[in-house]
Amino acid sequence: MGQTHVEEYACNKNNEKQIQWVHRSRNAVWIRSDHSNKLGVKRQHIPEIRAIGAKNNLEAKRKDKVKYDRNVRVEEFMVGDEVLKHVDKVKSKFEPWWEGPYIIVHKAKNGAYLIQDSSGNRDLINGDRLKRYKNSGKDEFQVESKKLRSGLQNLRENREN
């Protein structure tokens, strides 16, 4: 774990006490003095801090990947399968999280699929945002189907607003 070093000394003129903290952790070296009331880093420690930060960043990315890979479900879809698409932004807790059904038109690389709605609108979407549509033959539950818009259309629309 890190080290903490505290120095306390009196100034001769005003007899004021000045406390300086130097805290060394794995991530940074922090200095604080009462007269300046600023936080900073000693200059000679910057390369060391950057190297530690880069190492910690790689370790965090590795842990995130392990956690993601553990929880992700890989499901293969075939052309012609009916699927539901996960809603990007649910506005209220009473709105559905899934919309569709859509039909798989083409299977692309790296788990991406080209889907099409009943109006003929198409969108390329990653398979981890899709789930199989199970039609029981009963029309008790109708899933809302919104018009598909590609990511480029969404970007253009957001820039205009």
C-alpha cells in the first residue's frame, strides 16, 4: 500500500505552523501545503505516475473484458429468423425494452446482422442487442415496432438539433 509522510514546522517570522503532506500511492504523489492551498504532483514523479497509470489502465481493461465475456450470451441467428431489438433509450419504466419483430436479412462479420422491419427499413446491428422472437400464435402481446434508422441517420438528426 502507499506511504504517507507528514512534516510540521514553525515559520520564524509569524510563528505560524505550516503542514505539508506528501502522500504516495500506487497512482500518484500528492503534495499539499497550507499556505498555497493547492494540490499538485512533484515534477520528477510524472513519468513514474504515467507509467503506473498506463499499467492500471491496461489492467482495468483486462478486468472489464473478463467481466463482459462472462456475462455476454452468444446466440447465432440464421437468415430469415425473427428477432427483437433492444431499445437504446427507454424513456420510462413502463415502455418495452424490446421492439420488433424484425427479420434477419444478412449475417455480417463479427456477430453483426442486417435486420429489416415490415416496412422494408434496414439497419446493421450487433447480435448482442438481439434476441429470438418467440411467436406463440396468440396475439395477446404486440411488440411495438419503430421505424429503423441507421446510426448515421441518428447522428445526422442529433447534429441538426
